[in-house]
Amino acid sequence: MPSRQSPIGVFDSGVGGLSVLRAIRERLPDEDMIYVADQAHVPYGPRPREEVLQFAEEIVRYLLGRGVKLIVVACNTASAVALHGLRETFPEIPFVGMEPAVKPAAERTQSGVVGVLATPATFQGELYASTVERFAQGVTVLQDTCPGLVEQIEKGALDTSETRQILEDALLPMLAQGMDRVVMGCTHYPFVIPVIKEIVGDGVEVVDPSPAIARQVERLLERHGLRNTGGGEGEAWFATTGEVEQLAGVLPVFSIQCSVNSIQSMSLS
Ligand code: DGL
């Protein structure tokens, strides 16, 4: 049985969910965390639903095997495809998933035009369609899938000419249509917010949902009596289905210091 001292499980197709892990650490510094990066299968965005669902279920089983007390699906794509099914298949564990932050953007826009950057699978999901329908009535919502951006971020190429080009191709047409809010609908993208801000300028607010996700994790832990308030400094362990050395090499780019020894290799069937 999980206890207050059990770790929180967090997973993504790759390094993107580290933007969520970072926000959780800031809010709940005494919690231990286990992070799974399914780098053998990144990107999830263009994959069929069934495949993403299967990967997500296997990762959840792995995390349960490591005794986690709550699981954060730190991936908009996996949340869109699998969150509902995961809650049904694993009713014993609380889940927190990502939802494109269209609501706060639509509530605060002055120009009536908001942009959303996310993967094709996220845009095709019912969650996105219902979010837009419920919260963005009367607002123009522009979308872009930023092809190739997840791959650049996986390599740690946060501010290269390729990365900048992908972002300009997405954002400049949105700016031309009067966008004043842009939503990070993929957990990889907060890592390129500095470049995004340079392109869009001060007149556009960048909406990153990860602080709200961290608050939701806190609420849910409290509700289940599972919040660790021990006052210690939480540890983080990592597992990847890709190359351990590659992940170890790239983690410092995302401001995460960790030795190769705290990264495990894992595989999905
Ligand atoms: N970080 C992911 C997301 O939030 C997935 C990106 C991908 O693997 O395509 O959607």
C-alpha cells in the first residue's frame, strides 16, 4: 500500500514531462519522484491511438511496481488518448493528466485570438475539442503542430536556428492574425519559452499549464492523505526506454543535475 513517503510517478514520451516535474518539485519539494521517459517511442504525437494507449498502460504498470502513490501523465498526447482508459483500468491509483490550457487563455484574451501549440494527436482528441467548445466560444483559436519541434527539444537543441525556424513558422502567422495568448499544449514546449517570447514579444502572454498541474497534484495528495510533509528534500529517479547515457547527457540542459547511476534502463514489451 502506498504511504505518504511513497514517490510520485511522472511519465512522458521523452523529456517534455520534465517541465511538469520541475513545477511539482518547486511546489512540493519534499516529495520523491520517479520519472519515466519513453524515448524509444518518442514522438507520440503522430502515432496511432492504440499504440500510445499500450505504451501508457505498460508504463503505469512499471510505476505501480515501483510503489508510486499518484501518477502524473505529463504528456498532453498520452492524456488525450489514454487518461480516461487508465483511470478505468487502474482505479486504485489517482491520476493527474494534462489538458490544453485553452480556458485561461480564452478568459484573458483581449484581442479574441489565441494560439495553441500541440501535437496532431492532441488536436484530434475529444478532450481538446470539448475544451474549445466549452471554454472558447466566440474566441478564434489558431492551432499549429510545430513539426519537428519535439525532436529538437529531445536533443537539447533549445535555441538553434532549426528550433527558431519551426517556432517562427508557427507563431508569425498567428501574430499576423492578432493572437495575444499562446498556449503550451505539449509538455516539451515550455523549454523553448525564452525563444517563443523573443519571437512574439511582450504583447503576447505565454500560457504554461505546469504550475496548475502541480497545484492539482498537491490537492489530490491532500485529499487522499498522501502528502509527504516530512520536511526533507525529495529525490528524483529516472528511467528511460532509450539510451541511459543520452538522457544523462541531456538532463543538464533542462536544469536537472543527476548522475548516470540514478537513471535506469527499462523496456516495454
Ligand atoms: N510531450 C508530449 C505532449 O505533451 C508528447 C510529444 C510527443 O511525443 O509527440 O504532447
